[in-house]
Amino acid sequence: MRMVIKGNGAVAHAVRLARPQVISAYPITPQTSIIEGIASMVAEGKIDARFIKVESEHSALAGCIAAESAGARTFTATSAQGLALMHEVIHWAAGARLPIVLANVNRAMAPGWSIWTDQTDSLSQRDTGWMQVYCQSAQEVVDSVIQAYKVSERVLLPTMVILDAFFLSHTYEDVEVPEPGLVDGFLPPLDLPQKMDLEHPAALGNLVFPDRYMEFRRKMDLAHQVALGVWDEVGREWGELTGRPYGLVEQYRMDDAELVLVTAATTASTARVVIDALRDEGVAAGLLRLRVFRPFPADLIRTILADRKKVVILDRNCSFGHHGIFHQEIKSALYELPAGQQPEMHGVIAGLGGRDVTVEDLRGMLMGVWEGRITKPVTWWNVLEAKGAETGAVAMG
Amino acid sequence: MIEIRIHGRGGQGAVIASQIIAEAAFREGLHVQAFPSFGSERRGAPVAAFVRLDHEPVLVRTEIYEPDGLIVLDQSLILQKLVDVTQGLKDGAWILINTPHGPEEFTHLGPYTIATVDASRIALEHRLGSLTAPIVNTSILGAFATLTGLISLDNLGEAIAATVPIKPEANIAAAREAAAAVKTLAAAGTGR
Amino acid sequence: MVDLNPKMLEDIPVTSYSDNSTLLIKTGAWKYVQPSYEDKLPACSHQCPAGNDISKALDLIARGDVAAAARLWRAGNPFPASLGRVCPHPCEDQCNRGQFGGAIAIHMMERFLGDRSLDPEFLPKAKPATGKKVAVIGGGPAGVAAAYNLALAGHAVEVFDDKPAAGGYLRTGIPAYRLPKDVLDRELALVEQTGVQFTLNTRVGRDVSFDELRNRFDAVIVTIGFHGSRPLGVPGEDHENVYNGVHLLERILAGERPELPRRMAVVGGGNTAMDVARSLLRIGVEPIVVYRRSRMEMPAIPTEVDEAIAEGIRFEFLTAPSRVIIENGKVTALECRKMRLGEPDESGRRRPIPVEGSEFPVEVGGVVTAIGETAELDFLPDEARDGWRVAADERFVTPVEGVFAAGDAAFGEGTVTAAVGAGRRVAMVVDAFLGGRELPSVAPPTQASWERPVNIDQTVHVEQLNPAYFTEVPRPEIHELDPQTRSTSFDEVVQGFTEEEAIREARRCMVCGTCNECCNCLFFCPDVAIHKRSGAFGFDIDGDHCKGCGICVEECPRNALSLVEVKS
């Protein structure tokens, strides 16, 4: 059924269709309307689930961990400071191999206090063992939440479905929300192979000595590698059901592209307008949109970017003291290319703390690289110039 | 693609107005996008909301900088120069203002098609809101339907019913009355 | 089952998970201490002069087994329904629940259980007859308690009393508004059912000689209590309108309504003084209580004083009589002196000192003395007497072979409850004597008669509980007749609990020191070494796996577990 809903509403509808049994969450702007929507649906009987009200995000995820350990399908949602507060149990959820699905609304970390979009919150959880999917539209949010349950439950890893604050969370748009029957056919009820069972008592999360710990970690890493194929397969299956196929990445006008923009989330949506315009002007531009960031499809990206002339990697995040995080990951993926096939790579850090990344910004950074005006490996876009960078005054002042 | 900016004050329903336009246009078969000016809104402070309408899926997901039309829910924003409402406005664009005055009073704004409607009066006659805070966002959209032809009054009515939880009938009636009451003064050379 | 010797990555589960190692590893070999289920004395029972097993009974009620609780309560105590009305309930002062919402209304619970166990089905079965015979002199609470317990132990017991009915002070000293006489009669009838024979209207030394009893019986127990009030020692006290409080009370409670002055002074601050004053009020006399110390030092049960004050009885504290003023042959006033309190005396209470020149008249037409009582010991041989009391050591043994003594006549503890407890304890000593066993070197505590084992050397106070498991639950209201109604009536003042109220109150009991199968030990045991017994009370500890970590002991809410050293 088509309807006009905002990104947060898309999460709520997808969760409804996924039929979780336990939802445990704590409100935080700009995520709050997700759980408000879900709470209403639970109250109205549209979701047959227990909604656990908690006093913090740490407890919210702990609630999901407990319920999922007993074999229940669970959901939670958070953002920024809330996600950071969850951090300790985020590791636990992955290590316990619980296929929890969490929606994170990308919001900048404080201070300075900000409620606007920025990917640093979710990318700070990169190494926890969770899978991460970055969405560009409310439609993709609906589709990805449902797919996330299927993939997670197949490979026993939790997934973060990530959407931009406001540009996606609070923007109303027309969305196809699937019928329950379709989703029920796609997503069978959860049947965890290893769960709490009163008939067969066991200890979960018990002490593991050095002679065994690595094996568990190795299994987690292997599961991520398996997940690459599962995301691909599930995205294709969803496409057969709905006409909306998904891959690990999305390529737009990439066939003969010499200038490639690599980015994720809503900026990638806007970028297509710029790519079309550049093509009209005779520049062979293309877009590589990162969608599934963990597991990281390094081989696929290496194949796609081999032999391109110039690659611009746009990060709405920063690993301070180094590059943007997508930039680092792309560079490391391309290291194995022979020198002759290596493209010239430029990182751009833009749009932190919700600053808009406009059509003009995208055109500026792409053409700046294409025409050789941008030569530095990393450029902070549209930011006040630093006069005293070399004396250190800028850092200390 | 048509990009619309709605100006109002916190509490006047600019965001809801953007949603209703999106809902109505969606019923016309258009692809839609509606969003508020992002941030924390305070009652009475100037706020804005945005709408994009297109026959194709809307890909651009930035704020709107060069709108094709403006809806101004509160004439004081213009009269007291609280907001530069015409900022970035395309030449030949339309401006719909809630005001008891006629469109000729606003020609100083620039080379735009000016339309006016006394949405506050109409809202009060339909007992929407109070004298100090009439709820004008539904009635002015009737005028919007007439002015732009983008949405039918039937679809506007459905959109209002789907979006406004309280007194949908009164809101729809007010929109229909405003649709007939709008006065338009075409910009030179636009033909309207 | 998790593979303990995996060869491939596939052989291990996805996450740390163990469904067998707890049993495979015999952690029991590690221990040098081990937990042991050991019930200890709850603070309430520690304080109970009658030796009631309070925590166990309340736990039974909380589990819904009121019948078992009633049976348990009457097991060694013949007067629970009576004590449930007249006991000063020192247990409640010590109740650990006091710090978590207010003490358990144990007194009310005793009354509930006492009333419930008036049905003969709750009477314990007596042991087979031993052929031994015991005489008990005095049918008061101590004597009847001793007789009851000895009869249940299989001995033939005969109780001698000079009154037309047994019950002693319960009958003659306690007014009906506190203890309806039919309750007492039913409890005594139950005692008779155990085989105890009551020989009434028979005064030893007058109707039968002490020596004859010694000859006819294998053991004799003297439990004659106190009778008679000590004289005031002031001029004018031999006037006919100056009454002995105990005797006057006996007459009133027997139903007599003697001609009395309209206003009377009641001299004394003990329970008898309160009973006299409140009984006088009920027959239309205005009593004025004259007490030489302050209210704090009054030996009477505090609630009795509260109730008397609520009924409007006037008190003259720090006041002692100096003379009965008689004009034209009639008492017109009691002349008194104000007192002040000096240093504490041997009783621990501050000594009253007369204030010179403070004489003032309390205008009354009569005086009742209630300043302490004396026993009437004329029938005993000299060596069995020690001044005003029977000469008995702390084991209740007198210098006369086969003669024992207990209760107020021996020790003057002064409450019916203490007398019942003394009766239970002397019965244990006499049973040992009759069985030819060695007598204990000290008197056995009442709790030694409990069927369940309990470490009586350790009392569980609030510090010995695990406060994490208890939250505040308020004490319920006790229903009483309103003061207006009760000042004109001998109807019972305090109303008993319904079964629903009793169960609710029992659930408030923290069951200190007493295992109630809460299963916390089992839940917390990290080695799954504790198992609930199937079909029986309690738990078993699997020694192969208990490693002596002590978590169960730590987490027992009520201190019913102890760590003991492992014997090698």
C-alpha cells in the first residue's frame, strides 16, 4: 500500500510487518517518533509484542538481549548519545550472536550539542560485530528493516539500519509499504538454534579461557563474510517480490564512469541529480553508493573502482587524526589493486552536524577534483579556512 | 519539479500544511517530499516548511533554496519584515499570503504573482482556533488549490481528513470557502 | 550437548554456551567450608516467654496451611487463645519487621491460632502411658501448662486447686473484657481431654496433706502463684473500705457487684492495678490510679495503660499514699505525698523519694491496694520455702526430693505468659526425672521442646538478615471497641483477625532464621548443587558439586543457612 510517511514512520511500519515479540527502547531526538509510532501500534494491537519501557538505552538493548536470548524477535531504536550509551551491550549483542535489529538515526555527537545528522555515531560502532546498512530514502528504510531481520537471523548477527536525521527521519514522502502477507512469506518466524530453554538449562555468556576465545571471534568474522552473500541474495529475493532489488552497493551511471563519487545515505540520492547534470555536460561521472557497510564488500568495491580515473569519497563523518571513515575503508580495499589500476582518490569531509550538502556542493567537489583544482588527499568542505594551521595556533586557540 | 516554501510562526501549523499538500498531491499521482525546517521550534518564532512535488521520484534531499512558490501563513512576517520571505524565490514565482488586504498591497515584494486570502477570518468563522491564534493552515490550502491547480479540492479534503485529527469537516469547509475567496494579481508577463 | 574436545570450528557453538560443564567438573573437591541448613532462633521467639514457634507457624499460615499452624501452636501451649488476649507480647518489641513497616501483629496471630485450635482436632496425640503419676498443686497457667505437657508425654497427672474452677489468675485476675471466660473454659476442657485430672475445691494442707501427695505421686510440682496484696503500711488501711485488689478483683470477676464508694483510689502501677481500675470503671465506680513513680516506670503492660487512659481513667503519678483520712467512721480521702525520682534501685527503675511537706488529699470514699502480691506457702515444709517464695533452683528443683516448683510462687515473673513457659520447662525437667534420666544442669529453654531442630544459641536480629530482600509493608490496623462502649461493658475490647487478615499478616512475616523454602539458595548456587527435596520439606546439597563458595549463605534472606567447616 502506498502512503505518505516520514523516515521514522517507515521504520515503525517495517517493524510492524516484521512481527517482533519484544520491543525495548528509550526516546531520544530525532529517533523518538520511531518508538512513539511503535508504542501506538502495540497499544492498538497492530503489533503483538511486549513493549518494555526502560530508563536508558543501555537497558533498552539489554532488554532486547535478554528477550532475544530466550528466542524472541526484538527491536530497538536510538540515536547518537543513546547509541554511545549502549556501546557496552552493543558488543554483547554481537558476541552473543543475537540477531537483533536496531534502527539508528544518524545524529552528531555532542559537544557542541547537536540534533542534526552526522554518521560519526554509527561509525563509532563499526568494530562491534554488528552489520550496518545505510539508507537513502524512506522506501529503502522499510525494505531494509525487513531484509535486516532475514539476514540477521540467517547469519546470527545483529543489524543496525541507519537513517539520516531529519533529511530522512523527519521527511514525509510517498512510500510503498508491503502487505503483511508478503512479508510473512518472506520472513519466517524466528527459530534461534541456541536459546534459553527451561527444559535444557545451560549457561550463556560464560567465561571463555584463552584456549577458546579466538574460535568464537573467528566464527563471528566468518559469519560476516557469509553475510555478504546473504545480503546480496536477500536483496535480490526482495526485488523479485516487490520490484525493488537491493545489492551491497548501488551503482549509478557507472558503466564508463571516469569520475566516481562514493558516498552513502541521503547525499547519494541527491548526488544522482548532479551525476546526470555532469553527464549532460560531457563529464563521464558515476556514483557508487555504499549501502551495506558491515560486512564491508571490499572485493566488490575493488572490482568496481579498478581502472577509474578519479574517485571522490564523501564522508559525513571523521576519524579525527586521520581521514573520513569511508575514505579509509575504500583506500584499504583498493590497496591490492596493481598500481596501474589504482584510481586517484580524494576524501571530502562535508555535512557534519547536519550542514546541508547541496547540489552545488556536490558539483563543486566533483568538478574540483576532475579539473585538478583539488589536489589534497582530504578536504574539509565548506568550512572556515585555517590561517594558523601551520603554527598550531588553530589547534590551541 | 515544483518546490514550495511555507512561512509561518511556531504553532500555526506550517509543518502540517506541508504534509497536507504532500498528501493531496500524492492523491493526484505525484511523487512528494515534505519536511520542516530542521531544528527545535518555538511557539511564535518564525518557522518554515518545505514541499517538493514531481512526476518522477524526488531524488534531491537537501533543503529548498530557490522555491517556485511561497505560502505565508502570517502577514506580519512580511509587514514587520521579520523574515526575508522572497529570499531565493525564482522570478515569476507565486506568493500566497494570509491577509485581509488585497494582492496589490504586496506588489512591492517583487516580480511575482501575488495571491491573497483572509484565511484567519475564514478559519474563525469555522471556529478553528481562537481569535489570537486562528488555525489557518487548512483554509489557506483551499486558496493554494485554486491558485496553483496542483491539487483538487476533493483530494485536499481527503488529505485534510487524513492529517488533521480534530474537526476535519470544519477544516475542509474552510478550505473550500478560501478556495473561492482567493484574489490573484498576476506578475507582469506571466499570464496569470 | 556442547563438544568439550572440538576438532573443527564447526564443533563449537556460535557463542559461549555451556550445557554440561557444571556437572562434569566436581567442584565439590575444592571446598574447605560447606553450607548447612540451620534454623536459628527468630528474635520474636527468643523473646517469647511461652516458647511459641512463631516464625514456623506464620510461615505455615502464609503458605495457606492454617490447620498445621494451629496444630503447631497448641503443641506445647495449652492456653494460646487466652494468651492471644492477655499476653504482653514482648515478641513484637523485638520483631525484625519493626524496621520494615511495623512489627508483625504476633499477639493477634496467636489469638487467631488459639481460637482456631479450640477445635479438639488440633490437640496433639499423647504418647503411650508411662505409668508415672504427677501431682500439680495449683491450677493456674504454670500448673496447667506443666500438666498438659506431662500428660502428652504419657504421664498420669492430677491437678489440685482450692477454687471451684481451674485457671488461676486467668480466671480470678483477668477481667472478661480482656479474656472472656468461655475461652478459658474451652482451653481447660481440651487439657482435660489429654487425660489431666482436675481435683477442685481442694486446698493442699487443709483438705489433703502435702506428705500424702508425695507418697501417692512420683513427682509433685508446686505452682500456686501469688495471692494476696502486700499492705500499704499507712495509718487507716484496716478500714473496711480499704480493699485488697486481688480479692476485690476476684469478686467482681466472679460476677459479684459489691456496694462500693462512688470514687476509689487504686494504689499501684502493675497489671493488677490496671485490671482493678478498669473493672471498677465498668461497674460504675470512678477510679483514680495512684502510682509513686512516673508512667515510664509502670510495670503494667503499656497497652493496658494506654487503654485505661483512653477510657478516661485519671492517674496521679509520682504520688504515694501517706494516710487514709477517716471522718465520722467513713473514708473521705487518701492523703498522699508527691514524690520525685532519684537514682535507680536494684530493679533498675528510679527510686521514688518523698517531697517533704507536699501532702495533699485525694478525695475518695475507698482505697484498693494493688502493690504486689504474695504466695501462700503454709503447707510446705520449711526447707521448701525461701521467704515469700518456694525455694527452687533455676532448674525448678526444690531441696525436697521429687518436688519441683515453677511460676510466680517460685520466681515471680509476674505474667501469665511466663507462667505458661515455666510450665512447659518444668515439664521437661520432670519428664527427665520420671524417665530416670539425668537432670539438666541448667533449665532447658522452652524451644528445646520444639519438634524441629533449631540452633537456640543464635538469635536472628535484623542485622543478621539480608535487607535486600525485604521492603516496607505497613502493619495492619487492630480493631477495637470504641472507648465509650467499652467503659460500660465487659465485652471483649480487641477484635480478632479474620482468616483473610491472618493470612495477609502472616505473609508480612520475614520468617527470620527459619527456612521457608524460598529457593533463593537454589537460584543463586553457581554450581547447581542445591536441589529441592521432592515430596518433603527442604533442600539437599550435592557435595560433589558444592564448592563452599557461600553464596547461598550470603543470599539467604533470613539467615537459615550457615557455613560450617568441612570435617576431614
